[in-house]
Amino acid sequence: MALKVTIVVGNPKPKSRTLKVAETLVEKLLVPGSYELEIIDLADHTGEIFAWPSDTMAALNERVAASDLAVFASPTYKASYTGLLKAFLDRYPANGLAGVTAIPVHTGGDLTHAMGPTVNLAPLLVELGAVVPGRGFYFVAGQMDHLDEIVSQAAAEYARNLARLAVVAGAAASHSAPVA
């Protein structure tokens, strides 16, 4: 059974560099052929993001919540993630991302806000019930010519963290209810 992976991009510009960084992270982290990838580029849904209710947005939220792994990527705006991504995440109830492993990703112009995905986005994902396997990933957009190298290092760190979690999960499995 293939892993269900979703990338959610909160960049108001469609097909952005932020999307490319998130796609590259998934490609470097996971074995080719081991996953099914869905991309939700929120720039394609700006007409509905603030519509309540919205069947389209509810369906997107459900698909993300059913993911095994979700990458939430945003450019850095005012030292944080975009309002577009926040509006999407605000649609979830408490524990709406329970069972999802989530990786927060920010892109930015320089390292000034490098802790942004860790101190701003990761706590929100945890609040929604997701498991965040390490600090958030920050990518300086001016380093696109080194994308593979930089992302490979981040993917290796996430892979080590996930392997450690798997060891703990294996030991705890006999003491907990099965995950749905």
C-alpha cells in the first residue's frame, strides 16, 4: 500500500518556488514509487478559501487529514506563514490532523526568519493533532541553484528522526490501540 502524501502550498503565487522546494523535499525523503502525491496549491483556491461553507475546501481538508505525510509550505510573510495557509488550517477542528505526520516548510529571502517554520507553523500543526518529526525546514529562495544539496540534507535529518520514532512506535505498539 502506497503512502498518501500531500503538499499544501500557501504561496499566493501559483506554481511557486515554495512549491518546488516542497516537492523536492518529498522526492528526497521518500523512496520513489512508495507514495502517491497530491499537491494542493492554495493559490488555485483563493476564490473559495474564505467561503463558509465550501464543499471544495472541505474536500481538500479531508484529503489532507487522510494523508500519512503532509508538507505545509509557505513563503515567509511578516516573519510567519501566509494568511492563505492560515485560513486553510483554520478550517480544521481540534485534532483535525490527528494521525498525520506533518513537516512545516518556509521559504524566505534570507536567514533572518529561519526559525519561522519551527516557532510559528509547527506549533499550529501540533495543536491540530499532527506529529512534527523535528524542526521546521527553512529554505533561502536565493539558493535555488543549490536546491538538491540543501534539501537532501534536510531530508536526511527527517529520515533519521522518523527512523527513531519508528523504533519507539514499535516498542509502544503492544501498549496502545491500533491507529485508524
